[in-house]
Amino acid sequence: MNIIDKLKEASTSSEGGSHCLLGDFNSALNLEDRVEGSSVIDIAMREFKECVEVIEVFDVNRSGLQFTWNQKPSGTDGKLKKIDRIMANLACTDAFIGAHAIFQPYRISDHSLAILTIPTSQKFTPRPFKFYNIIAQNSQFKGKVKEFWDMDVSGFHMYKVVSKLKSLKKPLRKLLYNEGNIHDKVIKLQHELDTGNMSWSWRKILQLRPLVRQFIWYKLELVLVLQRLFVILLLLLVGLGQVIG
């Protein structure tokens, strides 16, 4: 049984799963996979191409050398071909997004070193329950919290608390969304304060206190948002530096 038959048999036995093939297939797949030679597809190429179509694999995104085999690595007149490949099926590339093939220069072998890199998958870390303090001033805040906190949840006490907190996330996000653009509101409130008449009576000044309080809340919330954005930007820059380095 030759390598073509073995590949077909292996693909049939694991049908529906993810496949990844890498190595020396001893044949070019396309005419452009060799520097010189015949311009027609020979028997070996035709059989290899039929096999690739049957087992439904394709080349993984790659970088490095195009021609992976050098007939004379230490000479200058050897044949150059691409007979080493890293191929996978769709299920494999979907499961390992970002997989990349690297073909390094020849060393002691007449074949290029083929490396398959798969990005490390990040483990999911649950986010802690939190919300912006500004929505605590919303008249609907207490009602929403009470509505979801009064839900009947079966289970032990800690599970009940966690379930109710999870159910609160979406309505609290909606309350924040309804608050509108925080930055625009800060500017508007500041303008209202700056244009206030200094000859107002104390009664009018007392009436202005809720507006001042709201302005302070928005200002503090804006500072917190900007701080979080700065931290995220800093982490992105550090990560980008590590990738480039």
C-alpha cells in the first residue's frame, strides 16, 4: 500500500474529525511547485491531486521557503521542488484558528524544516459582577434590582446569589445605555453651571444642588471610563511589543 492509499484509508477511518497532514509527499501538487522540468502533470502529481480532493485537505497558511526540497543543498544547479507540505481539512482550521505553517531554510537535510504553529488558546476567565456607579442614581435602578432579586431560584444559597447577579447584568447594561453619552452630558451640565446667574437667590442655588451632584457623578464616572480605556490601551501596546519583539 503506497502513501496515497494510506492517506485515503486514514481519512475514511476518522471521517468527520479534524485532519492535519505534514511531511514529504514525494510529489509536487501543482506545476508551479517546481522551478524547472516538464510543463505537464505527470502520473504522480495526478494521483496526489486526486487524493487531496478525496480527503478534502488544503495547504495551511504558510510563510518561508516556497520550494522545500533542494536536490543539491550545497550546490547551485540542483532541482528545486515543493514536495513537503502541511495540509489540513476545514474542521481542523476551524478548531485551531490562526494555525500557520513555517518552512525554514535547509540545514543538514535537503528538505526544508516544516513547523506547524498553533496559537495558544486562552482559558475563559469569568468576569466579576460590576456596574457603573452612575446608574445607581437612576430612578429605575432599585426597582430593577428588586425585580430580579425576588426571582425564585432553586439551589444552595451561593448558587442563588450568583444566578441573580448574572440575571442582573443585562438590565443594568440597558440602564447604562439609556443614560446616553456620558461625555456629552458632562459638557452640557458644565455649560449650564458656567452660564448660571451669580445673582441667583440662595433658594435657586439650593435648587441647583441636584444638578451639581449629578455633574460630579458624571465627571467621576468619565474619569473611571478614561482610566479603564488607558489601561486597556497600555495592555494592547505591551502585547504588541511582545509580538514584534
